[in-house]
Amino acid sequence: MKHSTPDGKRPTMQPFLINHRSGLTRDLIEALFPMFEKASAGAIAVDQASRITWINASYAALLGIKDPDSVIGQPIQPVIPHTRMPEVVATGNPLLLDIMEHETQQLVVTRLPFFDDQGEVIGAVAFVLYDDLQPLTPLVSKYRRLHQDLAAARKALARHARGTRYSLGDFVGASPAALEVKRQARLAAGRDMPVLLLGETGTGKEVLAQAIHSISGRADRPFVGVNVAAVPENLLEAEFFGVAPGAYTGADRRTRDGKFQLANGGTLFLDEVGDMPLTLQAKLLRALQEGEIEPLGSNKVQQVDVRVIAATSRNLEAMMAEGSFRSDLYYRLNVLEIPIPPLRDRLQDLGILCEAILEAVCEGLDLRGEITDAAVAALSTYDWPGNIRELRNVLERALTMGEDLGILDADAIFKVLPRSGSRSVSSLAPRQVRLLSQTMAAAEAQAIEDALITCRGNRTRAAKMLGISRSVFYEKLAKMSG
Ligand SMILES: Nc1ncnc2c1ncn2[C@@H]1O[C@H](COP(=O)(O)OP(=O)(O)OP(=O)(O)O)[C@@H](O)[C@H]1O
Ligand SMILES: [Mg+2]
């Protein structure tokens, strides 16, 4: 193996191609090598001790080496710090494609070992295929896109599997009040203790409950929600604790799991906990205190391990005072209390909330979903008793009424903002005509919102006022929340 020519001149090509197994291989290699060397942005060879035996002019120039001869015979590592040639020499395995950092450059390189007649590694050669990643940009960006899609799909799948669709990023807001809520949510996620979410209707209690679960240690376990107000009173106990076989005469012979069993190991979200009848409150307290439950019609207790997140829009302290909520249960649930501010107390979040909501609403539609500053200012004249749910409805209505491909200006907002003093619908303005189904859906949403606001978020009363059952009410509300 010649390291350099005796006369001290730059070595010529193929200084290492001395031993060949056959003439054919030699011919092939000798034909290929100059092509490779010419097409590449640089080439270098080392011996079995990883000392440089040869370097071509273009690689020397790329590395900023003025005199290529000065590096011949030197170990490669100090010259090219991130080289992996020693690895190729040691293992005899080629590294066909690699990206190597060199100072500020990223080089795409290929490294091949070469062998003597006995099959021993006697050195290696490396080619720099590209001295910048430009030619690979389309490939790299395609790869990145695929990677992002994959990550998004995995995330969605994981959320679906554990029953949540919101994470903390879905609680939109940058106001001090919103940031404080997120801080507390993170705190709650890190501790395995009961959490009580307090907030008016539509402030994001459900969003937050799911978000806490999804960043907690129980994230890969189930998240099970139960809306206490939506379940008929006589079915609540079975819904919570399950039913033993044959509990009712003529009943199902099989065991039916309750929400506690389904949530075992994970999180149980008790929504509208203020609507829980007193008898069930006592049973819930026991389940929380003892970590055990008794299915309906069974005399055996079952151990359960659930983290409870409860939420209500009602004033539990007032309810305790009037005796409709047990204080021992209240203190059990209220280990960590997170008050969620109403939208009117964080109007500076209106802008980013609108952006986030419009983006979500317009996804997949041929609408731009933009809002002008004047329109945001118009929104801030309103009191938002229905909070973010109501904001979403207002924006959706403005979009369906609007003509301009989904760009909302102040006028579009004033047209749909409910009963506010600032409302300015001119009776002379041309009437908007929409599909009857849209008009009816909007009227229904408005009626539900009005009822909720009048009843301060008490769904049972709201449903009664509207003359519909609670389950129908919930169905409609869920549709409105999207
Ligand atoms: N901070 C927020 N950022 C973005 N969207 C939000 C936020 N809070 C709530 N929303 C949206 O508002 C709607 C209502 O939210 P959610 O169901 O969590 O409210 P809630 O407090 O549980 O209301 P309710 O007491 O009426 O059940 C949902 O569409 C949700 O996506
Ligand atoms: Mg809710």
C-alpha cells in the first residue's frame, strides 16, 4: 500500500487499488473509481490505522486544507473530526449513506472499506456525494412531511384509544388568567390527586379535564367521562358502579361495568358533579375514600384505582349551605381547585381564540376563516355569558351569513351578536336568506344558549324551560360544541 509517491508529488488516483481478486473486478473498480471521484464533491482514503493515504484536490478545498500533502500519513480524526472512517475500518462494514457535519457544512458521504486478498480490511475510501443538502431538499422535505403526518396520526390514534380529543394546547389563551389556568393544569397533571374544575358554562372545563389527563401519568390509561346531569337519577348508581348479574329480576345475566370499572387505572371525569343526588353523593364519597365500589345487586366490593376530575358550573359552597351538596364530598373532590375565568374576564384572548376557532371551523372547507381587528373589537363589546361555546357559535353564524369567503369584519359580527346594546341590524339592510335547515339550527342553538344563560348553566332547568328532556338537551348541546 503506497501512502504517497516517493518524489513527494501529489498521489495520483487509485493509490489503494493494489490488491484485486480478479482481473474483472479490477477492471470494474478501476472504471468506476474515476467516475465516482469526478462526480463527487471530494474523496479521501485511509489505511487500516485510519491514517490518510490519499485525498483529492476537491475534498482538500472543501475542508479548507491548502496543502493536501501536509495531511498524508496523519490520522484522519483530527483533520475531519466527525468522520466515521475508523468505524468502517474496524468493522469492515460500509456506511453507504450518512450526513456528516463539518464545521458549518453538512456533507452527504458514502464510505467503503477495501480488503486484501485474504479478506482483511486494509483501508477505506469515502466520497462526499453532496457538499450541501440542496439537491436532497425535495426528498428531505417530503420525508419531514411524512414524518409529521405520521406523528399527527399516532397522536390522534393515542387520544382516540384513551378517549380524549383535547390536550393542553387546545385550551387557547395567552392572558395572565389563561396562563394561570394552564399552570395549574400542569400542576394537577403532575400530582395524582382529585381536581375540581369550576367555571361557567362553555369556559372549557371538558377541554381542561381531558388535557390534564393527557399529560398526566395516567395518559395511556382510559379517560372516562360521565355527565351526572345527563343520566336519569334512577340509573345513576348503575352507571357509576356497574351491575352484578341478575341484579334485577329478568335483568341481564351478565355483569355490566360501571364508569368506575371502565376508568380503572385511568381518570374518571365527573361532569356537572353539582347535579348529583344526595344518596349517590354518599356512595361516591365511599368509593373515593376507600378506593372500592359495590356493583348494584352484588354484595362483593371491588377495588378500583381512579383519579377523579370533577367539574361544575354551580356554586357548590352555596349548595353546601343549603344542604344539597355534602361538605365531606366537597372537600374530598376539592383537593386541587382550578377556577376557570369567564371569557369576559379575559377579553384580550379574543383575538387568538377567534383565530383558533376559525381555523378549526374552516378546516376542510373552502373558506379562509379570517377576522379583522375591527371585528375582534366588535366582539369585545359583548358580555359572553355563554363563554367560548357562545363565541364559537357566533363565529360560525357570522361565517354562514357572510358573503366574503369567510373573512369576518365588524359588520358581519354585529349582524349576529345577540341582543347586545351595540347591535346594529338595520331593518333596511337586505335580508339574508339561508337554507331553512341552517336557519332552524341557528335558532335552536340560540334558544339553548338563552336557556342556559337564564338558568346560569343549570341544564336540568334549561331543558325544562325549553320543554325537552335532558338527554335531548345534551344531544343538542354536544352538536353545538362540535
Ligand atoms: N380555552 C379554550 N380554547 C379554545 N376552545 C375552547 C376553550 N374553552 C372552551 N373551548 C371550546 O368551547 C366549547 C365548550 O367547551 P367545554 O365543553 O370544555 O366547556 P364546559 O366548561 O365543559 O361547558 P359546560 O359547563 O357547558 O359543559 C368547546 O367547543 C371547546 O372546544
Ligand atoms: Mg362541560
